[in-house]
Amino acid sequence: FYEIFSSCVLINRSCLKNKLKYTSKYLDSDISYVDVVLGAFFVAKISAIRDIGYLCEDTFLYCEEQILSKMFADNNFKIAVLNKCSYIHDHKEADTYDGKLKSFVNHQKSKKVYLEKILGCNRFVMLLFSICYGIGYIERFITWKLKKFIITKR
């Protein structure tokens, strides 16, 4: 349900914020086993990737970590974070609202693949996802229009 409701700005900020984080005590050791590792850097044995059937070809850039984590878990692999290691992910994010809106749409497309194909969500859940996606899109569009209006009025 996190994946579904996180599409809506108001629900995400009011209800979901900080609800799914691991405690600092849990992450205090060198290695912590987790459900999903989000980020731009991961390491896996090629044999493990081969065992899960390689990467999902229906997504790109978004939800890949959730998909891989689910596929690894379904094949009895453990997922862990190395807490004492770090990396620098030097990339440029979309700096225009049109770019951010396009990123949101692409993220939702990948999220739909994750929910339908990987988790096997039923029609009701997919309808709920579509509603939240629509609300999230409208929230972002209105926010952009308001910001643009306020800036031009100054």
C-alpha cells in the first residue's frame, strides 16, 4: 500500500512520512538485512541475477530496486545494506517542472509494472493505484501552476 499511496503528495506527507524506515539501532551494525535497498548502487553475484531471470525489461530507472528485491526474496536470497560503506551518486535531477512531471509519470509506469507483474495485485488494488496516480498528477500540476503564477506576479 505504500507504493500506491505514496503517489499522492498529501497522503505521502501526512500519513506515510517516516513510517517505513529502519531504526538507527537496527542499522548500527556493519551489515543490516532489509526488504529493499533503494539507490543507484548495488552489488550481486551474476549467478544470483541469472537465477532470478535477470532484470525486468519492462522498467527503466524506476522501481528496479523493488522488483529485484522481490525477485531475490522469492528465490531465497538475502538483501543487505553495508552500513559502513558509501558512494557518491553524481547526477543531475530534472530542474524544470515539466521534467519533474515526466519523471513522476515514468515512475508511476514502472510502479504499475511492479504492482501488476511482480506483486500480482488484483483489479481493485490497481484501480486504487490509478486513482492515487491521478490525484498525484493533479496535485503536482496544480502546484506547478500556482508556483508559476506566484513567480510571474512578483
